[in-house]
Amino acid sequence: MAVKSLSIRIDEEMLDKLHVISDYEERSANSQIIILIRNCIEEYEAKHGTITVKDNDSKKS
């Protein structure tokens, strides 16, 4: 699985709060965001079923 980069816009207060939480959890902000996204996906899939993702080759067409 390839690791991709994602840029987001986030207001300063939310970013500061994210850093407080990630510091408390002894993680980087990036790792904390990955955990939050993973939890969101798990919750969605528990409610709606597994998300099927097409491979990269079929997305290019």
C-alpha cells in the first residue's frame, strides 16, 4: 500500500487543540490524525458495511 500525502486547511485553534491531544497521547499530530481517520472509517463500515475501493489503475481511466 502506497503512502500518500494530504494537505488540509485547519483553523489555528483546532490545530492547537490537536497538538495538545497528540502530545497527551505521546503521538505526532500526523499519527493522531491517522488514528482519527481510521476510527471514522471503522465506525462508518460498522454501520454501512465494508467500503470497496477500486485499484489505482481503474481510477486513471
